[in-house]
Amino acid sequence: MTRAKLDKKPQDVAAMFDGIAENYDLVNDVISLGQDRVWRRAVVDAVDAHSGELVLDLAAGTGTSSESFIKKGARVIACDFSLGMLQNGARRRGGASRGGVTFVAGDALSLPFADETFDAVTISFGLRNVADVDQALRELRRVTRVGGRLVICEFSHIPVEFADKLYSTYLMAALPRIAGAFSGRSEAYDYLSESIMAWPDQAELSTYLQGAGWSRVAWRNLTLGTVALHRGFREK
């Protein structure tokens, strides 16, 4: 596997995630110093899924994030275009549809769901990996019911320039080495570091959401702004 470039060719990105699927959750925990658990809880609170609701968890990977949405009785579709990730998740849960979580293969640019299917849609650390962010946001809106909500959790930029530069140094130098030691795939985390650095800041991403038709768009920073939680609603 060659390292996926920042043009984000779907077959390259999918192959990259297939290659790191086995240890993906462990590596996330290590390189985030456990903060990934804090971020997942923030997403769950923001989505606020309740009994009877149907949630789309896009770029769900192995479904670790999806499990948290079922605690109040919601049903979850865990969707990803990496078959390796989905297979690992289904194996861990004992099947592709168990306990309120159903694994479905799908592309963010052409979701395999009917219009207005979901009460809530969410994507964590996956939006920056799609080839066309605008199209992905429009697709998420298409499959969301009127009155439904969107929650995005994504790496972002620390609002203090000096601190953001230090963070960028960690991303480029330390993160691939640490992640490579646990996953054996340092080249994949080279890509992830570059994709984070190239990603727009909080305000710019908010304009993307508004341009795709989402209303009442807002964001809040997590972990000093290294991660941001964005929210929007479909009002018509």
C-alpha cells in the first residue's frame, strides 16, 4: 500500500484504513493520551439520541463510537467505506447487526439511504478524509429528517498561533512514530498528520456547513481547540 495523498482518492484512503483496522482503537487511545474518550462523550451528549430515534454514525470505523448512542434506546447505523474496519467491528460485536447497531458499507459522497431517513447524523474524524467535503455535507443533509441535527467532531486548530505551531510539530514528528510503533503502519499516520494540518479552522468549516444548507450552525472547542465539535440543523 502506498501512502494516500491529500487528493484523497477513495480507494487509497479505504485501503489505508483497512491496513490499520486491527489496532485502530488502541492507537487512537495512545496518540490522543486518552482524550478520544472525552471527545466521544462530547459527541454523544451533543447528539442526545433517545428511544425511537435512528442515528447515522458515518465514518464509524469499528463501531466504537456507535455503541454509545444506544444507551437511551436509539438505533444506530454504523456506516464506513473501509470494509476492514466494518469487518473488525462486526467480529467484535458478534455480528453485523447486534444490540441496536447495524454495520453498513457506504460512501459519504453517495450514501446508500433514502431521503430524510435519520433523526440525527454524525461523523467523527472522518470528514477531512472525503474527496469532496461540500458533497458529503449535502448528502448528510439529504438523509436527515426535517428538524434533525448534525454533529461533527473533527481535528481543528488551536486559536493561539504559537501553540498551534507546537501542535503541528508534534503531528508531523512524534505522532507517526508513536502510532507506527503500535500499528506497524507509520505511513498511514503520516497521511493523517498532513490531513489534520491541511484542514480548515473552526470558522471556515462552519461556512462549509452553511453553504450545504445547514442552519443554526455553531461550534465549540475541545482540548484547547485541537478538536472542535460542530453542530447544525435541517430546518426545511
